[in-house]
Amino acid sequence: MPPSLPEGLAGLAVLPRPVFGHAESVANRALGYRHAHPWVQFAYAVAGVLDVRTETGRFIAPPQRAVWIPAGVAHQVRCSANTEIRSLYIEPTALPGAQGGCRVLAVSPLLRELIRAFGALPAEYDEHGPGGRLAAVLLDQVATAPALGLMLPLPQEPRLRRVCEALEAEPDSRDGLAAWSVRLGCSERTLARLFREHTGLNFRLWRQRLRLISALPLLEAGERVTDVAIACGYDSVSAFIAGFREHFGATPGEFAGGRGDV
């Protein structure tokens, strides 16, 4: 059975217009099913942290970021508490040069205001009037939004999948490749090679990225930076802050808007 559409879209055979807006608040739970749709989805996190999982990776969108999900890609969604999403559903032909794979995009202040204004339009706005012109500018801004490195590759290789799922459940785990090689009955060198082949990252970088993205919902919830660093497996708060700044271009405190004070 193919993945089903989310509630509210299941009855649509075609979009009422090439760009269709949809607003929702999502509780802090994983949706219990994979779903896909025949349109591109641009899922923008107004508040909270949006975590989109496909077969090949996790795509993390904190506030003022968005996840681009191509048409037909099955995915599941997990959100932090009080997440608010403004999704745009776009006919693939409306942006023929901007398809590609799933990715996280930056949302500029201009794009944010365009999304807000577009959300006030009726579903069947006049394509040849102000609504259509607004949609055209919105599409231009979406097409040029810069991609961010907020993606965690998820390998399909069974042994690596077991390692990655365990570490996702416990990002503060100290177990390294040596410990996992004993459990899996293979050499540490084999696991290291598989990580590079199936994720494009070595094990250290993959785990660092996991720990950093695991910190986002905790910071968004207002937890102290020190507590977040410990929960995500860091011995040193300064190392956590340095790694966070290098990856996200801001300190944890700046990212959380001053709520995650050390």
C-alpha cells in the first residue's frame, strides 16, 4: 500500500492552484505513518523544530528554516512541542529547475513575510491578479533560498543501521566503533569503511552531527546550555559551544534567543 496523504490533503486530486498554502500546529509526537504527495512540499517552521525523516536521512528545520520535500518522497515528521508549520504545496511544473532531493533551506525575512502574506489568500486566488503575482514572487524566493547543512545521513546497510538507531536513541552514548565491532562481529576497520561509504562522513563526524541536531529541540524548549551539552554527550560545554557555532553559525544561546543561558 502506498503511503497515505496527511489529513486535509487526502481529498485533493489536484491542487486548487499551482501553489497551495497550509498551516498547522503539530504536537510533540511522531506521525504514525509514512506519507507522500504528488507535489513538492516546502515545510516552514515558524516555531519549534521540525524533524523530517526519509529512508536516506533526517532533515532538521529549526525556526526560520524549511524542509524541501520533493514530490513522491515518503517521509515521517517529528516536531518539538508547540511547533507551528506553514507548508507550501507546489506543483512540480511550477518550479521545474528547483527539484533535487530533500534539503533544509534558509528562510530570509523577505521570504518569511511572503509566506505570511500568502497564507492570508483564499485557496482559489486569482492567478492573473495580485494573488498570482504574489505567488510568482514567492516561488522565486523559494527557488533561490540557500541550502543549509542540517541533514543527518541514515545508512541502509543493516549493521550501520543498528549502530545509528542506537545512537539516535542515546546521543550521549560513549560507545565507539571498537565497542560496536565486538557486538556486530566485524572489525573496527570494516565499520569505519562502511560509515564513509554509506554516509559520506566518518564515524566521528556523523556522531558529532547527530549530537548537534539532537541539541536543537532541547535548546528550543529553553533548557540550559550546560544541561543540553551533557545530554548530548559533551564533556566540555566550551567544546559544545564551539562545535555548535561551527556547524550552525551561532552559539547555542544565540540560537535559542537567549533562553538557553549557561
